[in-house]
Amino acid sequence: MKYTPLLLLLLLATGMTTAVAGQKTDNQKETQEVYQLNYMEREPGVDDYEVVMLVSDRYIRIDNPGEDSGYIIYDDKLKTIFSVSHFDRSTLVIREFPFSEDASPAKSSVEYLELADAPPVSGNGIYNYRVYTGKDDAEQTCSEIQLVENILPEVRAMLKNYQQVVSGQQVKTADNTLSDVHGACFYIDQVYNAGKYYDKGMPIQEWHSNDRFKLLTSYKKVNVSRDSFKVPENYRQFSVDKDSKLLIE
């Protein structure tokens, strides 16, 4: 199993900040109440780092605290991701590209089990959502996600839509051919990942086949400026297709 010991899940459960109403301000028109999600993430060759996500009823904003290189905005109305880079004053624009998992060159199965010994989070049990391919001795785990049912349904819906836009971009640029470099789990987990686990519950811990790890450490409601979800108007915008960059503005 790729998840961490139950002790860490216990620390997570006892340390999880429940969603509470943010304090009202005198200037309601300039601020809005959103969910703030705090994550600890890890990837090969990089020290653990913190990620903060703000989720409103239309937008997601993703930041690495302490870094001023840029941020990501997802607009659910436009089904578009804007990846803002201050370094070269540019914005990568990723628009929705509908896809079907049936087109994947690799097929997967799901194992969904309750972790009976895990402590509850906000009164709800923790489940393990494992995506795998193959059978018996040839079975290969592509991702393992520990999630909590019945919490943050509106946040989960936004995160699923965001994941589908991310994966649509991957589908758009992938060659759809299995190889030693791009095996079955690459296509199942990193290309044709439709985020179906969000239908089951809120992920609190994730392991993916590219050895990326993600832990939700807290969530709460906060008031933020509406400008938090703006994309710089004076930055050049571009998109990326399979072979090249395309300048939009």
C-alpha cells in the first residue's frame, strides 16, 4: 500500500480544521468567502513543499507560499486554466478538451475499501480508492487515494472539473502509444484521469504513479479579495498543442 501509516492519518484527523464561517467585513463587495485548502506535496528530487488552494463557487486559485514566480487560476464558467508566470510576464491558457477514457490505450480497474482502523475525519470514515491495471502477478497500482465521504461536495465538484481540464490537455498532446517510457499507468493516471474519485469523497492523501504525493493538512472558510482570482491583463497569453506554442495575444 502506498499510503502513510495510520499514525499520520490520526494526526491529520485530529489536526483537520473544520469548515467554519469566515468573519464578515464592512466591505462585502470587495471580498468573498471561499474555502482555503492547505496541502503538503512531494515529488521526486524536490523537498516537501506547501500548496495553498482557494476555492470559490466559480474559481480555483493555486499558490506555493513564499514563491512569487506565479500562480494558477481555474475559471469553472469558462472551463479554462490560466497559469500565470511573473518571470516572463506570460500566461499559459489551457481550455477544456473533452475526452473519453474509452480512448485510452490502457484499461484500469478500481478497488474501493474502507480503512477500518483509520480515525474518522469530521465524523466520517476514510476509504482507500486504488486504481490498478493488469491481473494477478502482472497487476500494477497506478494511484492510491485516501478520501473521506460526505464532506466538501461543492469543493469536490470544482476539483473534478479542474482535473478534467488538466487531463484534457494531456490527452490533446499525448501520442496514445504504449511504450517503455509511457506505460499503462502513465495513460491511466496522468493522461486519462477524469477525477472519478471526487464522486466518492474528498481526497485527503494521494499517491500517483509518477511518485507524486499530496496530503491535505487543513481546510477552512476565509474571506479573500475578489481580485485574488484575476489574471493579469497585460501579460502575453499562449497555449500549447502537440508540437508547438501558439500565441493567443
